[in-house]
Amino acid sequence: MNLPPLPAIILEPLVRAALLEDLGRAGDVTSDAVVPRGHRVTTVLAARQTGIVAGLDLAMLAFRLIDQDVEMTVHRADGSEVVQGEIIASVVGPARAILTAERTALNFLCHLSGIATATASVVAAVRGHGASIVCTRKTTPGLRAVEKYAVRVGGGSNHRFGLDDAILIKDNHIAIAGGIRPAVERARSCVGHLVKIEVEVDTLAQLEEVLALAPDAVLLDNMSVDELRQAVVMVSGRAITEASGRITVATAPAIAATGVDLISIGWLTHSAPILDIGLDYPKL
């Protein structure tokens, strides 16, 4: 996988906050009481189901922030497909530190691998069509950067990262602005030439009105397959077309076949099931 890792300066505050939440005011009282000081172990991170790995850098940080003496050797990097029972990484070092960081490491690794796996399933479903699968801003507060990274690991692409990336004029903006034209004209007067403007439409009539204003992209929200097909013909390459609204692995192929450029799916980040990964002992 050629996807570059996220910088540590982005990852470390997330992992540090998660560890602090778990350690509370007294640390890991169980491991400190049960495990002899200085005892070392070799453990493995192993897949318990088939999927795509994502989030190993966060897992590694979790262990190393507890004890720099923990060493993690990656056998299956981010982006790798693993099967049940396959070893993803080995973790060697002080037993207390490994047990203390275990849940935080697995929380990140299982969650992000679940997102990557879910994304890969939709990407595979639309293969052969021109549509790209993109995520949305429906992310876990504080985890947007890593969740969107996991989407990329799964073969998808990212929509805007926040409210400051681009202008997306939605139905409430249009209603409050007094219509599509005033909303678009005000938006265009307020931003620079590098900021794209996308407008959400629910009907083909709205789409016709929007196209007269030359947007960069149109969000075709909750349209039927027939409507999407007509919308693509109407747009005829004048703007990027994005289909959205309750799209599943089962419905994505028919939507992709309409010729839309993008298919945006919120559940990839807000509801994807985890990929079950465990930290196993004994030694290799």
C-alpha cells in the first residue's frame, strides 16, 4: 500500500487521551497487582475474522507511550487483507505495559480496521464502474483524521474534512438563504478561486436550476436509480455528480452503474462494525 502514514503529531494526542481515560487516577491496578514487576512476554495481535488492517501506528503508540521498552514487529501492514487466525504483529516487552495498553491499542486497531474492511467491501461492489466511494463528516468526535485515513486504507476517498474545506450548500442553507440562486451567489462572492462549491438537490427540477449557476459539484440526495441516471445525462460532465442517501453494499452497484462520479456513505465511519482482533498469549 502506497498510502503514507499520518504524522505522529496527529496520532499521539488521540492515543494519549485514550490511555489517560483508561488509566484514571490510579493506573492499571489489576496488572500492577497480578503481574510481577519486570516480567517480560511475547504476544501477538491476531485476526479473528477476515478483513483489512488499519491503525497499526496507533496501536504501536499505545504500547510505547506506556513503556518505551515495548517492541512491536508488524507482519501484515495497514492495507493488508488478513484471514482468521493470521498474525498481524508481534508485541514483546514488559508484561505490565502490554496489558495496560492492550485495550486502547485494540480499540483503535479494531475500529479502524472495521472501517477499512467496510470501505473495501463497497469498493469491490462497484468495481468496473467509474464511481469512487467517499466518506462524509459523520465521524466520531476527535477521530475524524484517523477514520478518514482508514477509509483511504480500504480503497475509498475522502469528502471534505471539515466545514472549512469547501462549500456544501444543503437544503437548510437554501431555505434560510431564500432559494438556490441567492445561496450560490452569496457563496461565490465570499470565497476564493480554490474553494469549490457543491449544492445538494433532491429533485431533477432543482438540479436544472443549480446547473444554470455552474457549480463545481452537485449532491444528488436520496434519488432513485432512474432519477440518478437522468441526472447524469442532465449534468453531462458540467459538474461532479455525487450520489448520497442510505446507500448499502447491495444498492451501490446499481447506483454506480448510473454513471455518477462519487458515492458518499456516512455509515462507513459512523456505523461500520469492528474487525475482531485479539492480543494473544502464549509465546510464538
